[in-house]
Amino acid sequence: MKRREFITLLGGVAAAWPLAARAQQSERMRRIGVLTGLPESDPEAQTTVALFRQGMDALGWAEGRNVRIDYRYAAGDTQRIEAFAKELVELRPDLIVARSSPVVAVLLKQTRTIPIVFLQVVDPVRQGFVASLSRPEGNVTGFTPLEAPMGSKWLEILKEAAPRVETVAVVFNPDVAPFAGDFFRAMETAAPSFAVQTIAAPIRDATEIERTINAFAREQNGGLLVIPDAFTAAHRNLIIAAAARHYLPAVYGVHYFASSGGLISYGSDTADVIRRMSSYVDRILKGEKPANLPVQAPTKHELVINLKTAKALGLDVSPTLLARADEVIE
């Protein structure tokens, strides 16, 4: 290479270096807070974080390069939810991801400006989180996993899995599930068509789980329907163990109950929801407003049957129901 050509090439490369450096420095680090009511050790919490990271990576958001994510795990403790919400808001993040109704309720007391994207929140309109599903209007939007008519579907699945069931206890925590009444009424309406009677079984703390289920177990041909809320999710192992101890067939509204040993779950496809949630986070970080992003309902539902639990309960699950299952745990 001639001396003049070499100097020209060297000059071009040197000029490019500051441009590259400036481009790298100009990529502002964004900050996201994540607050969940589950314990950090909970497999579902870990799965959610892994799926969220995958979704963000696919959209070009890499932790440590252009985004920082601060995780907080409240483990079903309302005082911890309050403390962590305050802590995250004081960090002034660009956005907060909130899992469960109690988390959103507390966050909205702390901020009406920081965008919030929620996950696993039932009936956000009735709870006052958004003005409507199509136009949230505030600083909150997200994904609602269930609607009240799902209650009759759970009843149908329970009766199909355990035809002898005549009385069904509907388990929920009224303090964190204000929407439970709608589900219960849907079940009451459908109950005669399945020749069953429904009984409300509210539980407010861990000590009531065994006591309530133990009292109901005295009923002949009983079964359980567990409405998913922040409390039942955090205490699902206690609920599942009590149902197994008393040989009560049970249907749950979220897949991780079945993977934790519950008999059957039927609800939204969590992986699909988190993938779509990541896209909302991406859009908000790029300038869109939560007020203009409609709250989304599930596009996919999954039926999970724990065949090992069915055998322990002495149930012979019909081939028809097994054929409909998205996943069978053996």
C-alpha cells in the first residue's frame, strides 16, 4: 500500500472511533422495577423472570447494557408489598411491572405518573385500576388472565374429572380477591346443570387453610375450586397438601398449581402472556403511553392434568379429558 493511501485509511478509521464511542455512550440505561407477591424461591417467580428476560432480550433490551431491572419479591406479605412499592417508586424507574392486584393497588397509592404494566390482575376495571379495557386512560395497563364465566368452566372440568362430586367448596381470600364474588355467582348459576352445590370457603390467613378444608372434608363427595389470587398463589403448597390429605379433587385457575401437585389447572398460557407483556414494556420504553395501550385478555388457555395426583386420589381420568389436555404430568 502506498504511503498516501495508508494515511488516508488510517485517518478514516481514527475518525470512526469517536463516532462509535459516542453512539455507545448515547444509549441511555433504562430502569425497570418488578414487584411480585410471590417469594423469590418460588419456581413460578423464577420462571416468570426467565421468560421476561428472554422476551426483553428478543426485543433488544439486555440487562447491564441498556436496561437495569430491579426485582422485589413480597412473598405474600402485605407489609413487604408496601415497603417494596415505596422503595421502587423512589428509584424513579422508567416503568414498573406489577404482578397481582394487591401490588397494583399499593403502587397506585405511591405514583400516578410512573407507567405500570400489570400481570395476573382480574377485572382491573372493577378494581379501579383502569377506566376501561380498551382505553385505560391512566398510567396503568396490562394483562388480565381470567373472566368470571371461567368459573363455570372450572366446575365443568371438575365434574368431568370426578363425576361423584356433589358439593364444591370455592376457596379464595376476600381481602385480595374482590372479584371472587363474580366467579362464585357464575359457578352458582352453572351448578344445577352439573348436579352440584357450591359453598363459599373464604380464607384470610395460612392458619385458616387447614381448618377450612378440614371442616369441608366432612362433606360427602366433596371437591374444591380454588380461585387464583395473590394469597392462594403464595400458599398453594399448603392448599394442595390439605386437598391431598383429605382426598379432595380440586381444580385450579393457574398452571403452576398442577405442576406443584394439584390435580387439574385450567387458565391462561403464562408464557404467552409474559411474551406479550414484554412487548408492552418495549413500547412504553420507546415512548408510548399506558393510557393508549388496551388491557389484553388471554389468547390461549391451557389445561394441565396431574395424572400422578389423580391416581393418588383414586380417580380414573377419562380418555376424553386427557386428550384435551395441553400437558399431562405423570
